Amino acid sequence: MRYSGLRVIKEALTGHKGWKPAWREVAPKRAYDYVIIGGGGHGLATAYYLARNYGAKNIAVLEKGWVGGGNVGRNTTIIRSNYLLDGNEPFYEHSLKLWEGLEQDLNYNAMISQRGILNLVHSDAQRDAFTRRGNAMILNGADADLMTTEAIQTRYPFLNVNNARFPIKGGLAQHRGGTVRHDAVAWGYARAADSLGVDIIQNCEVTGFRIEAGKCLGVETNQGYIRANKVASCVAGSSSRLMSKADMRLPIESHVLQAFVSEGLKPILPGVITFGAGHFYCSQSDKGGLVFGGDLDGYNSYAQRGNLPVVEDVCEGAMAIFPMLGRVRLLRMWGGIMDMSMDGSPIIDRTHVESLYFNGGWCYGGFKATPASGWCYAHLLATDTPHEYAKEYRFDRFEKGRMIDEKGVGNNPQLH
Ligand SMILES: Cc1cc2nc3c(=O)[nH]c(=O)nc-3n(C[C@H](O)[C@H](O)[C@H](O)COP(=O)(O)OP(=O)(O)OC[C@H]3O[C@@H](n4cnc5c(N)ncnc54)[C@H](O)[C@@H]3O)c2cc1C
């Protein structure tokens, strides 16, 4: 069933009796060509591009909970491609280009809104760093705009430009960045993948791998054993837990990240703004709530909720640049499990076990990567070669010392 304006009108006039479920409820078959573990954004996008780009037919996505219940439905919805390093920027720019055509491709309204992102600058050294980053973005075909304090003041008059401690000295803007309704991305990919024949199986937890003579033959689940020619792990924050069942220890730690939504307000924020002297970022949803977040909680955890010190830190960051937020009431907050890698960049690679593949280490930036991650992982699964845009995202970079460390903070996952 295609969605369209005409369809909405027709259904409105006929009592909404013609809508079909967005995807089928299916029981798992005994065997598949591809089993993708994890029905988050990345797993569903991988299944979709495997079917669409490579004509693969016999694919299952196994999700232990429900589609959209993981980080894909918990993030602060920001998309951008403002990276510095060659290993990252072409990948994230490819992702942003895929976002730009995604709604037409999936025939699904994911509320993609390129309202722009502005990273504030508070010191001369930071301006130098952002100038370099902007140039790297432009060299890779992305857009970047170094804004002056005056231009920022005109566009965002509510910002505390003359804060005595953190004066705003300019900013790096990417006008093609923005926000996307996060869970709609999961639903859109699920529906599109299902329409190409992918089986999406919810409440199906993978509890183990069947590995014989160095080859993965299938997965054990709470719904029985499922054979597979290729098994693809794509479980984000649960990566270490899942891969430990295949006796693998990953260069990844799991940390909590919180998100916050305020009461609904009239439109006050025309885009995404990030504070450069602390950890605070904010945008306004189409319903009017301010959607914001900050730093990791700073300890290893698989809990999907955080603690008060970070709430305080986030509020301090907010007040430093947006004093007008002082009277806004908080409506909701939650946490998600972040798969923090040692250099802050992801992994899309084969493992040493034949037919077992891995996608993870997205840290807190994996939402914007969803389309490109699915695109490149599908390429790896179908061809057994890394996609050009993901060729640096290999496990062996940790062994060979070819880190992709955007922040230059070393192998301390909680600092990336
Ligand atoms: C608070 C917060 C804010 C964020 N903000 C941003 C942002 O603004 N921009 C951005 O780019 N990124 C952001 N992120 C990061 C982004 O959300 C993640 O990197 C990304 O969603 C991870 O990929 P995913 O969607 O596939 O993960 P998930 O949605 O977590 O999917 C993984 C799925 O695997 C399932 N699973 C786990 N174990 C098993 C098993 N054994 N068997 C079967 N299924 C299993 C889980 O139930 C889950 O549904 C944020 C994250 C959080 C928590």
C-alpha cells in the first residue's frame, strides 16, 4: 500500500477502514540467507538495502523487544555531517545525502527537517579548530559556514553572546544539518523492508551462536534455532553482551546517555544549537518541546536511565547560553545505552568467525549514520568487501594504530 495525500483523503472519507499494518507479523522460518540481529535503525536499514540494492530475498531481522524501542527511538534526533577526519567525513556526508531523499525512497514521512545546526565557538583556539573542520567538510563536498558573532546575534537574538565566562565568538554552521523524527525512521525502514519480503520478527532475542569449525551456522533464540548463511550483529549498546556469546571481547564499552524534552513552547529555536564550552545541545521538535542532551553519565552501564549529576551539568550548560530557558519545565527524560568505541568511531567489518559480521561502536552519533550504516553494511554482507565509504571502519585499525579519533583524546571511550 503506497502512502499519499490522496490516500489520506480517501481514508478520511471512508472511515479509515483501508489502512493495512505497516509490516507483517511473522513467525521465524527455520533458515534464512541473512539473519540480522537487532531491529534498530541500523539493522532495519541494512535489511532494506540488502533487499533493494542487492536483490537479496531471504532475510530476517530479529529484535528482542519491539521495533523502535532501542536507541533509534531514544536519541535527540540530530543529523549532520560535520566531521573532520577522512575516515569519517565521506561516510557521514553520504548518510546526509541519503537522508535528503529518504522519505521519497521509503514512501514514509520521517519529518526530515534540514533546519541547520550551529556549533558555537567560545575561544580563538576553538575558532581555529572549527575553521579547519569546516574546510575538511567542504573538501569532502559537504556545506560549512563559519558565522561571525554578529551574524549569530541577528539569527539567534536570545543567545547570551556576552556571557562573561563563555562569550560567543562565532560558530560553525551546517545549514543542511537538522532533525528527523527518530522512531519514524525505524517504522519507515521496517515497512519498506517488509514490502521487499524481509521478515521482521519482534520479541525474538538471540541467546547464542552456533559456531562449528570456525564458521557461524546460525543463531539460538527464544523462538528456537534459526539457520543462516550469514549472521549480522547490529545491536548497538548491547554489542559487547551479544558478541561475548561468540567468545569475542570488543574494543567497546557501554555507557548511559540521557535525553530531555521540555513542555511544548511556541517556536523559539530555528535550528540545532550546540554549546562549545561544555556539553549541551538543543533543538525544538515540531510539537514545540525543546529536545536537549549533554554528556555521558560517565560509568559503564546497560541501564536505560541516568543519574542526577548529568542533569545538573546539562542544565548549567543550557543556562550559560540560553538564560531564557530558566523557567521552562522539563516534561520527560530517559536514557539509552551507548556503544562507545576506543577511538569514538564505528566498526563495520567481518569477524574472525566465518559468516559472522559486526556493526557497532556508534557512540552517541549513530542516528545520523543510520542510512549510510545500512547501505555500507548491506554492501559488506552481499559482497564480502568493505564499502568504499566504510573502508576505515575495520577492527584491525586498533591493532595497526590507525585510529579515527576526531577529538584526539586517546583510547578513553567516555571522552569521545
Ligand atoms: C539519549 C540519546 C541521544 C542520542 N542523540 C543522537 C543524535 O542526536 N544524533 C545521532 O546521530 N545519534 C544520537 N544518538 C545515538 C543513536 O541513537 C545510536 O547510535 C543509534 O540509534 C544506534 O543504532 P540503532 O538504531 O541500530 O540502535 P538500537 O535502536 O538500539 O537497535 C539495536 C536493537 O538491538 C536489539 N537487541 C539487543 N540485543 C539483542 C539480542 N540479543 N537479540 C535481538 N535483538 C537485540 C535492541 O533491542 C535494539 O532494538 C543518541 C542516543 C541516545 C541514547
